[in-house]
Amino acid sequence: MAKHTPGPWVTSATDDTVVIDATGREVAAIDGDYNDPDTWPQMEANARLIAAAPELLEAAMTAYKWLDNLPSRPAGCTDRMLALYYAISKAEGRND
């Protein structure tokens, strides 16, 4: 079971560098140079990536299970499965 704040997460309507959960509580805030407008697009992109994290984790878990249940695995499948496994482990705070 996930230990993270349940999704969905979105960027705040008032600040594109803040990520909030469904109840409006802050999940993350992107730190950066607010005095340098050239960095704003990257800060906003980072916030959008973080906001997508719950859905990305769920998609990775679904893909891993689907690949694991294939009767025969296509070339390169094992590498993709290993990458998914490590990404899921990292997201869940496992050290394996």
C-alpha cells in the first residue's frame, strides 16, 4: 500500500510551482530563482512532473504486472521490466 499522499495531485491555480493534493494541501513546492524569469518554465515543468507522480507510479506498476504476465517476452523486455522495477522500488522507498 502506498505511503504517499493519495492523488490526484495538481499544480496550484495560484502558483504553478506548488503541487497540491485533492484536499488543497501542499505536497511539494519547487525552489528556484523567482527573480530569474528564464528559470520559470523549468520550475513549472518540474512541478507538473511531480504532480503526475501518483499516476506515473500506477502506470509503471500496471505495465510491470502486464509484462510479467506475458507468456513469452519480446527482446529487450527484461531490461524494461528491470527499469520499471527499480523505478517502482525507488518511489516506494525500497532499497532493493
